[in-house]
Amino acid sequence: KAYLDAIEAHNPRLNAYITVTADQALEQAVKADQQIAKGEGKALSGIPLGIKDLFCTKGVLTTAASRILENFVPPYESTVTAHLLRDGAVFLGKTNLDEFAMGSANITSAFGAVENPWKRKGDEAFLVPGGSSGGSAAAVAARMALGATGTDTGGSIRQPASFCGITGVKPTYGRCSRWGTIAFASSLDQAGPMARTIADCAVMLGSMAGFDPKDSTSVNREVPDYLAACGKSLKGLKVGIPAEYQIAGMSEEILGIWQKGKEWLKEAGCELVDVSLPHTKYGLATYYIVAPAECSSNLARYDGVRFGRRVEATTLDEMYERTRAEGFGDEVKRRILIGTYVLSAGYYDAYYLKAQKIRTLIRNDFIKAFEQVDVLLTPTAPSAAFAKGEKMEDPVQMYLNDIFTVPASMAGVPALSLPVGLSQTGLPLGLQLIGRHFDEETMFSVGYGLE
Ligand code: GLN
């Protein structure tokens, strides 16, 4: 009830939820109380969560923040949300996002922008919460949920976590099932938890993860006890500092928190090691070929026939055209155009195939670095939260936000962001930890130590 009250008080301004499922939440809470009373409480019994509106929830509107799905009520539950329900969680509602998770500021939602609950010192400007999981991040930061689900294709959990002063984890690709999560770029999309602390994220991920035969890229590996990894000694761990993340023109503040992070880990007994990830500079360019390519293919299914919105017309072609023209927003259209172009017969080798080859080189960089170190420490984003309106004229300026988060996505390795300090203007700043494939545990241990 307290969380529903908070939503009622703050959501009209912050716009973090698209749909609030108050009745359902209260029913689920009563059920959780009964389970606990019988001594049958589970890991998440009664824990109120926000669910990014990209996860299909049975009987509950699921929009992907797009007009084209504004009336879509899935007849099934995504695997990740089914796991959370199995473990007793209470769903408060569906959180806002960039349309189809394409964006870094939560300004492309068909249901309006989300406002970051933080304000700059002495300034009332509307700040963005980051994206695409901006609604989830804002909901947790404003205490409109204890935790929330996010999805991360190129940074969509980590960057909004950093902008809103919370913790967000992108697990290894294949750790969480993608079944029932609306697809953006299937070879990159991963679900993960967003919460106030590393330990909260550890409990949530333990529930969300796990093998699912319905997703062919889900990996059949046991899910470790992530909570047990929190609090382990860090003595002797090797922490890599990748030279290539020291980009030209990086702000003093970001350099400052990175330096602090290094010092804290040294005090905790870690050894700092300089490493190189030489193909980092190609990360953004290749991501913005691979992700749109997969998006153009995935979004072909929204044709007005099987689900979602249909704009009636006299011919079938005209119906497709009008449905897609009216249903998709500008950023989604831009991605579909780029994706269709790089996949087209004349350009496939020059763009898509080349990007895939560079992706392998990026992945190999990480594998090589992890022969020397246990975890990598970098900033999460090149800046603190910015004001709505900034970086909006030029899409490339927006894409630059993802410079530190995209490489881990391309490599499929796990990465998290945790809040470590404030900017001079009083806004949260985050650091990123990147781990070996399927070694989220070391990342959690180090994150817990940094926190
Ligand atoms: N900002 C990136 C993009 O727009 C990442 C989005 C995401 O991770 N879903 O593609």
C-alpha cells in the first residue's frame, strides 16, 4: 500500500509507470502474507516490483512504449516475470521505457518522457532518467518500487541506473531467458535487475535467471547463490583498468570517481592492473549497425495483422504502410531504415558482415583481458543525467552516451553499474564493473565491496 501511495503521489510528475496494477498488487500481497504466515515464504515474498513494459505479463497491457502495441494484452507470461511471481514477488505495474527499448534518455516513449527524480543543485530543469529502462530506474529511485526489471541491449539497465543513483545488473547473455520479452536486438538483449543495492540485485537476479528451453540462447547452467557472493573478501583479486576507456575530453568528475573507485578497491586488497581492449573504439559504430539490423528484422512482425494496432485501409499494402507509419515513432523508424539498409544485398558485406567480424574482435579483447584480471572497472556513462532537450537534435550525440556500456553487450559479458558519488551539481554518478562470461559472482563481490 505504501508503494501504491508513492506511485499515486509521484507518478503524475515522473511518468515512470505506464500501467499501475493496484488491485492485482494487493491480491498478490495478501497471498504473500499468507505464505509467510504459514512459514512458506520465498525469496521475494511480498516484495513490490515494477516491471519494464517490455516483458509480456499475462492479462496486463504490454506496450513496449509504442503506439503499435497500445492495445496489446499478452495471453502469456514472460519467463523472467513468471520466475519472479513463482518466488512471491508483487507486481505494482508496468514501467515506462524508450519505444521498443531504443534510446538513452527515455524520451522516445509514445506515452511521454520520464522525469528523473533527481534535480541539479539550484536548478529546476527536467532531467532525463537515462534509457531505455528509465521508468524502472526512476521508480526505484523515487521509492515507487523496491526493485524493477530492466532489459539491456547496449546499456539500457546500466546507464539509467547510473543517472538515477541506483544499482543495475546486466547478466551474461544467455543467463536470463528472453522468452516473452519483446525483442529489440536478439543477439544482445538481456534482462536484469535494478534496485537500491547490490544485495537486492543479487536476490532478484537469482530469481530471474535460469535455463529455459523456450529460448534457444538460454544457457543450461546452474544459477549460483549471488547473495553468498556479497561480502566475500576481495583480497588478491585483480581489477583491470582498460586504457581505452580513458577517452579524450572525459570530464574531471568522471575521472575523479573512477580514481576513487580504484583507490577503494586497492584499500580492500585488490591489485590494479592496466589492461588493453584495443577494439573498444569500434564498439559504438558496430553496435549501431548490428542492433538496428536485428531490430529491422524483429519489428517486421508488427504488420497490423496478428497483434497490436491496425489502421484500416482499402488494400493490404496500404494497411501495412499506414499501420507502421502511424504505429512507430521516429527513432524506431530511423533504426528500421538503418537496419534494412545495412542488411540489403549491396551493402551486407560492407556493413553487417564487417560489423559482425569486429564484434568477434571486441569479444576476444575481453576474453584476453580476463586471462590477466578477474573484473574490469570503468565509468558507466560519460556524464551525469542531462536535461531534456539536450543531445536531442542529433541522434549521434545521443548514441555517444553508450560508449562505455556497448562493448560489454557486444561481447556478451556481464556488467553492472553502481552509484559511487555525486557530481558537483549534486547528481549521482556510477561506476561499471565488467566480469567474465557467467562469472556474475565476482562482479557482485567487488560491487558489494565498493558499495
Ligand atoms: N541506448 C542504446 C540504444 O539506443 C541501448 C538501448 C538498450 O540497451 N536497450 O540502442
